[in-house]
Amino acid sequence: MNPFSLKDKIILITGASSGIGRSCSVECSKSGAGLILIARNSEELQKTVSMLAPDTKAETIMADITNTANLEELIAEKISVLGKVSGFIHCAGIEKTLPLKKHTSRLYTDVFAVNVIAGFEIARILSLKKYKNEISSFVFVSSVAGMVGEIGKTAYSASKGAVIAGARSMAMELARGGTRVNSISPAMVNTPILEKMFENIGEDAAEEIFKKHPLGIGQPEDIANACIFLLSDASKWITGSNLVIDGGYSAH
Amino acid sequence: MKTSVFLEKLQEELEEKEALTIDTNLRQLESYDSISLLSVIAFVDESFDKKIDANYFKDIETVSDLMNIIGEENFED
């Protein structure tokens, strides 16, 4: 069997209604996975479902993942339909580009709630034997901003750095239970988040950022394909790593 | 907002020593760069509940240009 295949694996994906999360959903379905997709926006989530490979087994959860009170219940319900989970991709995320003097404790809290805590909470749920397959793999979508500095990104960078660091410790802890944990760090990818950021910072600043990518801006599939690798048996000896997918951005 | 109050707040936002007037050329201020531009956008959002597209700033030179984009109706003498 092709070691890169996701056939018969159930994968849970957050942020499935747009950008990298949508692309991960579509590409995972093409690789044969069954999916549990989570997002807040029902309409956009249904659009993702309509883009999946034909005959994909997919369940959706429309929820705000920062409201974790009944998250386990919702996930357990879908697992009882589809079967135990073999993989998790945390794609949900928020981005803010603001000068430090405009950073508030509320901003840090909001950014960390989605980018870090919600992902770690779902990982906790999916680490329980009753919900997971013997072998499973978690992938956290971090960012190169978690590794290198960028103006206006104190909260965002801190959250993405926290994801990389937390995933590494999680990898140590969950290895004995057969769960691998890795993060990936994309640079600028052509997504709605990026479009919104470019609107905020203006064309000139956007052009500056563009120039820092030797291979240009990435496409969501570039990230999705790396996720598939990390979810598949082809990466069975990889855990606690952070895979940089950045078109050369951080090679400077 | 009173124009005089706006001028004071903008000065504070840009951390400028000298008082601003509506004719002050923002581009010639020492503190004006891409980051202070983000501060100004956030300040306008907080004060007027108005989101300005950063691309408008290409056409903004003076304080009064900025006030025009925010909308004259938001100011009183």
C-alpha cells in the first residue's frame, strides 16, 4: 500500500471553512481519508464539503472551538458515527498585524484562545484511548512568524511560537501511546487571512513581504500536501519536529 | 469630535513633540512610517468606528487629507 495514502484514516480538521483548513480537507479527502470538519461558518463549511472527493465520509461540527465546554461531546458524537480518529490538523487561526502600542491583553487572549488553546484542547480530547486509533498523528499549523520576527506581530508570533513549543512537548508525552505530534510553519500563503492582512497594511508593505519569498507566495495545497505526509505512515519516524514550508522565506 | 481634540490625539498617537495643524504634512514627520500608519488606522477605528483601507494612505499627505477620508461629518470646529 502507498505509504502516503490516508485511506481508512479518520482525520479531524479545524478551520475547515477557508484557506489552509479548506485545502487540507479537500486534499485529505483525495487521499482517501474520512473527515470530521470543524468551523464556525456553516455556509462556508458546507462549501468545503461540496469540494471533497466523491464518496468521502464526512461529518461537520459547526462550533466556536474557543468555547470548549461541550467540545468533547460534539467530537465524541461524530467519532461514534465515523470511527476512531487517526489524525488531527489544527488549522483554525487568527492573525493580527498591529503595532505593539495597540496590543491589549484582550488581543493576546483572543489570539491565544484560537491559535493555541483550542488546538491543544482538541489534542487532549483526541489523545484519549476511547477516541483514537492505536497509531495517530497530530499536525499543528504554526507559522514562520513563530520562528522569526515580523513588525506588528507580537501577539501572533508569540501564539505561533507557543504552538511549536507545545507540540514538541506533546510529542514527548504522547509517543508511548502511539501518537506523533508535529507542527508546520508556513510563510505567506494565498488565503483570505493574507488578503485581509494586505488590506490592513497596504500595497507597499505587502510588496515588501512578497519580495522576501524567493519562490513567491505559497498556495494552500503546498501546506495541505505537507500535512498529508505528516498524517500518513510515510512519516512514521517523525515526531516533535517543525516542518518549515516557506518558499525560502526563512533561509535568508 | 472637535478638530482641536483630534489634532491633540493624533499628535499623541504619533508621539510627536510639536503640535499638529490641519496643514501638517504627515509624510514629513519623523515618526511617520509603515508602523505608525498601522497605529493611525487603529486609532481611527477606535475613535470613529471606521476602518480605513491602508491603500488610501498613498493619497494622504496632510492631516486634512486624513480628516477627509475619515469624513468631514465626524468633525466640528
